[in-house]
Amino acid sequence: QVHLVESGGGLVQAGGSLRLSCAASGDTFSSYVLGWFRQVPGKERDILGCISRSAGTTYYSDSGKGRFTISRDNDANTVYLQMNDLKPEDTAVYYCAAARGPHEASIEVRAFAYNYWGQGTQVTVSS
């Protein structure tokens, strides 16, 4: 079992940057694919991207491509989401999640495949 805790959210002006962190404890961190998602009220939780166990493979959805970068530090049991050039439409609750990865290069884009979720951190971008 993996326990995930996000941090780094807050209020930022449009055009600014934030780096979210997600610290993990419990099971072996390097056994999991890590994903970042976001959700706004009344809408489904959308994947922004994910990173493989070895950090050698990343995937970004259309929502996450270009301005967002996912990285991980397996020694620190932490995954990061760097967000640049933030826009008001990026306002959401951001979640990290973990899914078992069968191979070091595995990725996972299906939200239902993620077994463990953080509590979320609010990001608000003002215009």
C-alpha cells in the first residue's frame, strides 16, 4: 500500500509557475507508475500525464503537454509536477496517483487503474 501526500498548490497569477510535489510512503516507490490528474467541480478527473517506474518514459495528455513536466526522484520517494505559464483554466484540484507498473518502462493512462490517490492540492490561477 502507498500513502501519497501532495503539496505546493496555492494562488498564482496567470503566466506564473508552480511546482507540485507528491511524497510517498509505504510500499516500494519504484514499483509504481506515478500519474498527475486534475479535477474541477462538476467534471471528471483528467489525466495530465504519468511517469514510468524508472522515469525513462513519460506520457502527457493534451491538457498536460507543453507547459507541464513530470519528474520523479525514487531516492526521495517523490514525484513532481512542474507547471509553467499557468492560465486561469488550469484552476483545479490536482492529484497524484500510483499504479502498479509491471515493467520499468510501463505507463498508465487509465484513471481506474490507479490504486492509490493523494488527497489533492488546490491550484488557483488568477487573471
